[in-house]
Amino acid sequence: MLSLLLQANFEVPSMLRDLLDSEFAFLLLLGIFVLEGAMLMYFMPSELVVPGAIFVFGASIETAIVIIGIAVLGATLGQFALFMVAKRGGREYLLQKRWFRVSEERLDKFDGWFDRWGPVVVPVSNTLPFTRGMLTVPAGFSEMSGRKFVALSALGTLSFETLLALMYFVILPYL
């Protein structure tokens, strides 16, 4: 796992090295995905997390499956938390929060998508880069049940993360 980074002559701080080699490494990864799902991880593009984790933890199919499972669980938990905040707090509440970095204009656009296409946009948006998770909030404003949202969110996240893992294994060997 960490040996790949060391072989590539990356200087990894000892504290990070110890964490990545510990039993808490996958728990840390789960936390990252929860933040990503809740749209709170603005410092790192979500498109890099799965490929980066596969690189760090070992490029095997078995490891990729574990990472995808952690990604689906974590991102779905994070999206469900945001869904519930939207459901309980409402539009104005979210727009007033500094941590919610979606403009009113963009939110209007995503509301329109949800109004036009319905719940199917949740897994579709979770599969697409740059719109990933954006329909979580309009879904929270709707009458959609939490169970239905979790199922649709997990389905979209599964497809997105699986595509990222496949790209890692298909494209990276040619770079």
C-alpha cells in the first residue's frame, strides 16, 4: 500500500505514513467520503478520491471493490445527512449557511431539473462529474422519502465510483 508511494519517491510525513498503514486507514477513507457526499470537501475533487485510494492502498481488484464499497457507504451517508438538512431546514436556511457553497441561481437550476425529471435525476446526477450530489438538496425539498433517496443516491454513487475505478485500471496502464 504505502510502498507504492515510497517507491515513487514521494516524501510522506511519518504521521500520515503511520495512519495509512494502520487499521484506521479505511475509517479515514470513510470519513473523507462522508464529507464528499455532504458537499463539504471543497479542497479535493471527488473524481480523485477513488483513483487515489486505489493507488495508495494497492491496485488490485479486491482492494478496489473494498474502496468502492467504502465510497458508496460514506458518500450515501453524507448525502443523506445533507438531504435531511434540506428537508428539515429548507431552502432559505441552506442558502444562509456559509458552508453551503451553492448559489441561489445554481440551486434554481437544479430545482428545475428535479421538477422536470423527478427522482431519476438523483442517481443520474451522482453518476456525472461536476453535478455529483447537486440534486441531493432539491430531493430534500421534495416529498421524497429518506429510504427512496438513500437507494437512488447509493445507486448513482455505485455507478460513479465503479466508473472511476475502471478508468484507473484501463487508462492508467497507458500513461
